[in-house]
Amino acid sequence: MEARQPTIRKSYITKWKGFSGWCNQHNHHQFRVGCSLVLQNMCELLSYSLSYSFIKAHISTIPTCVLMHPHLSMQCHVKMFLKEVLHKRPPRKLMAPPWNLNFVLQKLTQFEPGNLADFRILTQ
């Protein structure tokens, strides 16, 4: 894990601490985990209405911190679980394009009385 970028390491450490805390809370040893234990933890995370990408990131993190099958997400039960999570929590698409409030305010300050502003300039 040391070869990874600092931001990725920090993310992995945060996720690992959450998983180990869950293991301790449920009287499981965090270094002796199997697929079923990981899926139990993921089901609990799912009950908090977390997104598909968040759950998948957790599933990817655990094998890097524990000596277990490195491709946990490729195991049959995990694949079915992720497929169901994707079905229940599909990714959301942004309906409106992002905009810059500072840019809009700067354009608006060019006109003292707002009702005299040329609409074409404001929409550029």
C-alpha cells in the first residue's frame, strides 16, 4: 500500500478503520475475514443509503489491507451483490450544468438597474 498516492492511502486507511471498527463491534477479527463477513459489512453500509461507488470502493479497499483474495470484487457473491446495489442505487446524473456564481455576479454588477441589462450579455 506504500506505493500508492497519499490521497489514495488516506482514503484506504479511512475505509479500513471503518471496517476494522465494524469487525471489533461485531466481535470478528479484522485480519481473518472472508467474503461473507465483507458482504455483511457492505449490507450494513448499504442500509445507510450510501452510493454504489462508495460501496464498491470499500470492497476494493479491504483486500489491499488484508491478506485475502486480491480480486474480491470478482467473486460470484460479490458480483451479484454489486449488481443488486447498482440496481437499487443507480448513479445520479446532473440535471443542470454547473455554473460559477462569481462569474454571474461579476456580469450583473456591470448594470446598476437590473431591468436595463441586455439579456444576450448575461447569457454568454
